[in-house]
Amino acid sequence: MALIISRKVMAKLASKDPPVSKEEIEQCFVNRTGGYLMDLREEHTSDPPTRWFIAETHFGRKLKVAFIPTDEDIVIRSAFEPNAQEISIYLKFGS
């Protein structure tokens, strides 16, 4: 499976403060200890549904990674540092 990040999403990741790199996203997939949660909010609807998780990079930076799994690839929708509410939801339902 390949990790696919569109140019538009790469530009969005680069504009974060601090920026999020493809390598950091890859590290989060490797370091993930919990499950994947589905984003069922109407404004984030996709087919198949968007999934997300929170994990740390190799350097301890926590990221929330949102992605769409396909038969062959993982398409990244977004990645950013999670807020306290997102961390709480993930600890309750994703771990």
C-alpha cells in the first residue's frame, strides 16, 4: 500500500505551524497503538468513509491523521496536532 498525498493536501500540511511532513505521517502509521475511528460528520463525508487516529512521530509529536483507505492505497486527507477534545475522544474510543 502506498501513502498518497495530493498537491493540495501537501500545500495545506506545509502551511501548518509547525509544518507536517510526509515522513511524520508515515511515522504515525508505524507508531499507532490504537484503532482507527470513522469520521461520520456530514461535512467530511467520503466513500469509503474517512478514518482517523492519533499517534506520535518518532520524536514524540502527536498528530491526528485523517485518511481514506482504498483497495490499493491510503489517501491522506489531513494531518495536524490534535486538540484536547480530539485526544479525549481517541483515548475513549480508539484505544
